Amino acid sequence: MRIVVLVSGSGTNLQAVIDAVNGGELDAEILAVGSDVPGCLGLERAEKAGIATFTAAPGDSASRAEWNRALQSRIMEYAPDLVLLAGFMRILDAEFVAAFDGRLVNTHPALLPSFPGAHGVRDALAHGVKVTGVTVHLVDSGVDTGPILAQAAVPVLEGDTEETLHERIKIEERRLLVQTLAALGTSIG
């Protein structure tokens, strides 16, 4: 399975995938890592692992649509089987999603369809749920509305803050992501 990974931040999900590939747990090749944030830690992780990197910063394009086409074009250069959004914090337009239909995978720090959007952990805490979790899903043209591939529950503990809960969710997220990619690899390969 040939993957292009998109990151916006520290790249901990990316690192989990790199480690799984290097450890033989995941039969995949990471072709490249792209980011909308020049110099982010995720790009540094990729470079340290010897993986090609690229940046498509929104500010370098005249419009959101132009940025989507630029990013889409960069990814298509690698002809990936799958595009993984690993902490990629941008909403992609319908044309971009259609170009990679059924091949865009994302993680979300909540049990979708509950608490979609950028603040899933905060929203779950504010709602007072006793259990939240993580979802790995395909991306469609909505926000966190694509078909669910896998989910894992994470209990909300007494005294949890957004930060403490999110850290526990991230541990499950990395495990579930690798597990889900491995399952997808057997269906692609």
C-alpha cells in the first residue's frame, strides 16, 4: 500500500505509522509527507525517516480553490493508493475529495457522529459524556461525516481536562490508526 501522509503539526500519528512500517507491523510505503504548515515538526519527523516532504501553504495560493488544486496536484505526483490525514487541520473541498474518493483516511478524537469538527474533545467534555474515543473514517465532502472504518472508546475520568483526555485519546488513536491501515492494506494489496 502506497501512502501520502498530510500533517499540520507535531506528527505523532505520522510517527506511529513510520514506526509500524519500520517494525514490520504495517506493509506500506510512505511515499511522501506534505503539510500546509512550513517547517512543522511532522515534516521534520519525515525528513529524519528519509521520506520525501513537500509544503503547500494556503498563503501561497490566491484562493482556497487554488490551494486545494495545488495540494491535489502535489499528491497526484506520487500516485498513492491512500492519502492519510494525520492531524491535518484543513477542510478540503469537494473537488479534492472526489479526486481521491474512497482513498482519503482521517482520524477524529471523538466517537463520530458525535462531536464532529475541530473541538471534539472539548465538546465531549462540555456535554458531560462518560465515554468518548477516536474514530478512523473515510473523508467525504462533509466535516467528519464520511463512512466510519473503526472506533475505539476512551473513558472520561473524574477531573479530566481537555488536555489530559486528549492525551489518552491520542494513545488509542495511534494504535487504531495503524490497525485500520493494516486492514485496509490487505484489501488494497
